[in-house]
Amino acid sequence: MTEDARPMPYRLITGKDDAAFCERISALLDEGYLLHGSPSVTFNGTDVIAAQAVVWGPQ
């Protein structure tokens, strides 16, 4: 794998808490990312917004 193709070691994924958000997190887990900490949620007046940190590979 080239240096440019290396995954970022840490990512914070945010978005509306819906099936699409869960699919994004699931896809990252399939790629080799691991969940890092608990998810956070907030309400923006309309939707619940979720945030989940992920880290690359086994730590």
C-alpha cells in the first residue's frame, strides 16, 4: 500500500442518526477500522445527530 493510499489513523464520523449513518460506520468497520470510545448524540432542533470516532486497525 502506498503512503497516499494509507487510511487515516483516526476519523470522527458525524451525521443524522439514521440507517445511512449506521451503514457508513459499518462500512468503515468492514474496511478495518475499530470503534474508539462511545458514540455521542445531540439534537439540533430537528434531528438527532450522532458522532462516532474510529481508529485504523488493531491498536
